[in-house]
Amino acid sequence: EAIKKIKRVIIYTHGQIKQLHSHEIKDEKNLTTLCTAIINNFFWLVNTLDKSKKSELTKDLDYLYKHCLFSIIRVRDFNDYDFVPGCVKVLEDITESWDRVSLAADKAEAFG
């Protein structure tokens, strides 16, 4: 269940970032609100990581989430969209990986 919630947040955040990247939002207040929501999602995602295990996967996800966090802060604070395409790609790759993990977990549950 936790994996599915993380995946949902990633997919939702990915959609928010694509909206941000499309430059649909012109109003400064709405842009700031959207950026803040995305930033909060990334903080939540970082906090889901079990850093006590110090695994390579945890370190990699921590780095990738923080890279995306940085890219959104750049948009919010400096109207700099240069890093957003990379963030979109990162989230697409993570989502694809979570799809594989979810599928494997579902199959494992089916076999008890």
C-alpha cells in the first residue's frame, strides 16, 4: 500500500510539473502556489526514504528528489525553467520503475 501511495504522489507531482513546464500559469500568485505544492510533495517523498538503511537506491532517490526540488525552487524564486525538463524526465523514469516494483509486488501477493 505504501508503494502505491508513493507512486500516486509521484504521478500527481509529475502532472503538476508538466503543467508548470507548459507555462500555462501566468499569474504570479498561482505559480507560487503550484510551486509550493510541488515542493511540499518532494519534501514528503524525501521523508518516505528509509535513510537508516543507507542503500544505493535510497541515496539515488534522495538525490533525484532533491534535484527536482531544486529545479522547482529555481522556477519559484528566479523564474528559471532550465532544470524543469530534467525533472520531468526523472519523474517519468521513477514512475516507470515504480510500475515494475508494483507489478512484482502484486505478483508476489498473488502467490502468497
